[in-house]
Amino acid sequence: MTRYVIGRLGGVVVILLAVCLFTYLIFFKLSPDPAVMICGKTCTPERIDSIRDVLGLNQPILTQFWEFLQGIFAGRDYGSVHCSAPCLGYSFQTNESVWSMITARLPVSITVAVGAAVLWLLAGVIGGLISAIKQGTWWDRTAMALALGGVSVPNYVLALVLQFVLVVKLQVLPFPSAPAFADNPLLWFESYIMPWTVLAVGYACLYARLTRANVIDTLQENYFRTARAKGLSRSLVLRRHALRPALTPITTIFGMDFAGLLGGALITETVFGLNGIGKMAADSIAKNDQPVIMAVTLLAAFFVVIGNVVVDLVYTTLDPRVRVTSS
């Protein structure tokens, strides 16, 4: 098991280095010249050359990439501007370190992701399990019809409808403002309930359909019928022999979905005006602030890679066969 974990972590390092290099090439070699974007429209060639020199863009690409990696661990200087470690770049449009911009907005994205994940797991898994148990009944047909409809509704449409109904018309919720939990717990909850719901609906519907299909397949297995024939209660058999195997594929997609949300829910955060990683990415794209866009891309890739490793480790708990193979 230890050898397996060390091997997976070594693979993570290689993958992250490859992602860093690939992302760096895209944003600093294949996209518009960062020096031109920083300098603006009314800029002289001399000024552009000076900016290139400050950013180190006149050096070979591998040298630039090496300095970028050094900046992550030791910090770096952009002319007279010092970027402390971990330095993922410096935004000359906002005059801020990209890392400070990310850390200021990451708590909002984490709150949105965690709250939505709790909602869609509870609703999706429980709804799918009940539908599988009551297969063919009115509950099953109604739940699956709602699940199909929920998957079909775009996030931004649901977000606008909720804001219009709950905030404008009924005035039962405030417009999301991302207050601190310690300042006002009730306002904090009210501000996040709509973003949580918008993100959770689509995922919950998908998870309900997947859970239902997996549990139905498990109920037809011989070991399930054998457990029932031994006299075990239905609830115990469902919990130990039906739900647990059905959670294995759920774990896979949950790890990827949750990791992706940690990198920022761009549409939801933008629609609700939540100043998280997703909204920061949208604003940076509009301004073509390349260091910020690249840093957000790397952050999202980091979460996805780490999420994949966590999923593999959880597999060893859910499925003993994985543990035997890895050892």
C-alpha cells in the first residue's frame, strides 16, 4: 500500500510538471504577446521591448519556464516588483500577485463547492437508491422524469429564475454577497443557498440516475440473493451488499466533479456576482490578463490531479480487490 501511494504521488509530480509546461507554452508562446497586452494599445516598440526584458520574455522558452518554476518555490522579481513565493505570476493590470488574488477568492469557491457537493450527494444518492428499491412505481417514474428535466436545465437559466423568484418577487432571500460566516451566520447561509442549489441540481439528477442504475444491477447479483436467503434483513443487505458496490463509480465522478468546482464555478459565480476563482477567471479572460488565466488553469489542473489520487485511495477502502492488486 505504501509503495502504491508513493508511486501515485510520483506520477502526480510528473503530470503537474507536464501540465505546467503545456500551459506555459500556450499562454506565453501561442497566445498574444503578454508584453503587448500589458503595455496597451498606445504603446511604443521601445516600451514593449522594455516590458519583455522585465518579464524575461526575451530569453529561451526553457529558461523562462525554469524561472517560472523557481518562482513557485522561491519567488521571483519582475524588474523592481518582487513576487513572493509561491509566485504563480504577477498581474500588472491589477498590480497584484496572482497568488494573493487566488488566496483572497479561494474561500468563496471552496464554500460554493463544498455546500453544493453535500446537497447533490445527499439528494442524488438517496433519491437514486429509493428509485432502485421502488423500481417501476410512481415514485421511480416521477423521480427519473425530474432527474432528466434537471439535467437539461442550464445553470445560468436556473440561477436567473431563482434570483427573479426568490429575491425580486418573493424577497425571501438576499442577493448573494458572500459575507463572512463569523459576522452573520444566517446571512452567510442565505447568500449561498441559491448558488448551492443551482450547482447541485444538475449533479444530483445525474447522480440519482447513476445510483439507480448501479443499485438495480447489484440487486440482480447472486451474492445479493444469497445474503437475503441467509436471513439478513433487507436494510442491512441493501446497505452492505447493494449500496457499497454502487458507490464505486459514484466516487470516480464525484472526485472529478468536486475537484473541478474547487477550480471555480465560472458561470454560477459570475451570475450571482460571487467573487470567487470562477468570477476572477471570467474577469481575467475579458481583460486578457494572461498570468491570472494561466494560474487559474494550473490551479484547476492541480485539484483534478489530486482529486484523482484521492479517488484511487478511496477505492482501496470501498473495493478490497483494488487493495490486493495495489499491494
